[in-house]
Amino acid sequence: MTIALSMIILSCVIALGKLLGRFKIWGVSFGVTWVLFIGIVFAHFGYNLNPEILHFMKEFGLILFVYSIGMQVGPSFFSSFMSGGIRLNCLATLVVILGAVVTLALIEITGIDAPTMIGVMSGAVTNTPGLGAAQQTFTDVTGLDSSNIALGYAVAYPLGVVGCIASFILLKFILFKKEDAVVPQSTAPSQDAAEVHTGAVIQKKIIVSKRKINGLQLAKLEFDKYLGANVVKIRRAGVEISVSPETRLQLGDVVTVSGTKSSAEAMEKVLGNSLKKLDHPNLFAIFAGIAFGCFLGSIPFHIPGIPQPIKLGLAGGPLIVSILISYFGPRFKMITYSTTSANLMIREIGISLFLACVGLQAGDGFVDSIVNKGGCMWILYGAIITIIPLLLSGAVGKLLMRMKYTTLIGVLAGATTNPPALAYASDQDKNNDAAAVGYATVYPLTMFLRVLVAQLLILFVI
């Protein structure tokens, strides 16, 4: 098969999948996962790629995807544990652990092979990086490709989205009274405006765009001493982080400063506040990080109890390196910032390539697995993996942690890395941002744990 024909097939799969991803079914969109389903259809009817091209494009897409995820969550990864975030992340970790426990129980009870059930688990929590990590680890350990991982993922994914939202509805009905779910609209003035006036003092949001500020501590900058203004809030990668004299500013931070109008204007000149200067892509950090991540992922190491050495692989290595570089890089004057649109473009290209190739690889046996190999039951198992951990963790969040409904479902949506569930949670929280804050607080750690757990399950049960 020529390269041109391979690219035509691959591009058509992605284009059709993205087109269908715009539509909603009963108010729920499956988004980019349609690319996986379209790839399965193409492969079922005999349209596929050269195996070597298919393997390379799948792994390249996975690397781009997980690296962009790490670059997104890295700046706030460690900060998410501050300011009460530990409590929320503990609950999200419980969801991940319970999901793994339920998966292991189903493997033992049903007798289904572990790779298939781990694929079902990844689909049940709508976590594509976990799928990629499981496939990569299975290949590293056995030297084989398991299409059953992708088949399990594809079958379980739709009900994973719906089951998560259904769990939120059940939690509201069982544990929360109607008034608990209603957040009264605040009468205080909005803090989201560009400037908030309180007499002679104003609060102004400023974007850090000057490179010389990147990585500097607030204590060394001494804004209050020289300019008469203070940094009162910092929002980084969508997460509000704690402000202290030791806090280091990073390129792209949105800081809220408090002071007089003249002092705020002086701060604006120091920090930059120029979106145009942030548009230039920083490719060095991306490709240097990918190179080091792939190197790290290929290093074998031993874990007690496992007879053969293991590797972080092309999912774990780049993910860990991107988190570390994006968080610690500014301390060494490395520019790691990418605009949201640039990061999203890399992420979407990566996930689209990966899912298209996974679908094309798994498509040959999809119908046979559903019809003749008990694949219909995978849907039920996926629903169990989705719902039981959410209901149990929801009960812990309500009864032991005394969380409000909107905060709780935001955390649970983040614990399943489920954007449609976040959309539902946000609809329940129109007068506040508690759900979005809960989601953003636990998302970085959850994404890392989902990849790690998928790898560990493959290592310990195959």
C-alpha cells in the first residue's frame, strides 16, 4: 500500500470521526471517540494501513497526546495539593483505586482475559491515555499487540459517559436534599471582571508575558515595596494556586493584583500583559522533552515481585517528563509555556492519530467479538466499573467529607477525566464555579494515576 493511500484512509477516518463528534445523542457528545468507531468501521470493510505505518502513526499520536496532557496539567500538578486540594485529590484517588479493585474482581469472577478487562476499564472511565499506556505496556512485556484492549475500550466507552452522569443523578436522589444542590446566587461583586473597584483600590488581572519574569519568586520581585501593589491571586493552566513569597511566576500566569490605579498600571508594564508575545510557539521544550521522555520510557527497571524488568513506555515516559519540565522548567529559565490553542492543537492531532490507528487495528475482529465472543457482556462490566466506584466515593464525599453536591460531582467528573460529565456538573452549578474548580483540582493527579494504574494492572495480572 502506498503512503498516499495510507494517508487518504487515515485522513478520512479522522475527518469523518471529528464531523460526527460535533453531534449529540440525547444531549451527550462522544467527541473525538467517534474517530475510534469510524476506524473500526473502515477496518471491518477491509480499508486499512500498512502495519509498519499503522504502528508508527499510533505511537507518534500517543506521544503527542500524552506529552500535551502533561504540559497542560504540569504547571498546576503540585500546586493542586495546596489550599484544601489534598482532600479533593484523596477522594479522586479513592475513585481510581476502587475502579482498579472492581476490575480485578471482575477478572477473577468472569474469567475474561486481563487485557480485555483493562481495556473495558479504560473505556468505562473514558480515559484514552490509560488505553494507550495499557497497550504500550502489554507490547513491552509480551512483544505482541493486543487488539482486545482497544475492543474493550470501544465497547465500554459510550456507557462510561452515560453511566457517570447517571451516577450523579443517583447521588443527588439518594444523598442530597433539593436545597443541598442549590447554590444561592452571590450578591457580592464579580471577581471575574478585568478590574474590580473598591474606593481608591482596584484589582486588575494581568497576564505574565515578559520572559525575564519567568521563574522569579515574588519575594525577590518585591512589588509591594517598589510599586505599591500586591499579587493576591494567580491562575495557572486553569487552576488557582496559592500565593506566598516563595511562589514563582511563570509565563502565561494570570495574576490578580491589588493596588491603586497607577500602581496596577506600573505592574502591567513590568509583567507585560501582552497576549501577542505569548503566541510564539516554544518548540524546543516540546521536542527536547519528547526525546528525553522516550529515552526515559525505554529504560528497564525492576519491581520486586515481577520476574522481568519493566519500562515506563511511550505513554509513561513522555507524560512524566512533560509534567516535570512544565513545572520545574521556569526555575531554570526554560520557556515551557504554550498557548491553550497551540496545546489543544497538538493534543487533538495526537489523540486523533492514535484513536484512528487503534480503530483500524481493532476493527477486523470487532463484530465477531460482540456477536460470538461475549462482547455484549463487556458493556455490563464497563457499567459496573463506572458506577460502583462513583457511588461509593460519592457517599464518602457526602457523609465523611461533607462536600456540597456541585463540588462533589465536579471532583467525580475529574476523577473519571470525563468532559461530558463536567458539562453536566457545570449545568447544575450555573451560579458558581465549584464544579469546575473541583474538576480542575483533581484532574492533574487523576490523569497521572489513570496511566499508572493501567500499566500496573497489565504488569501484575497478565
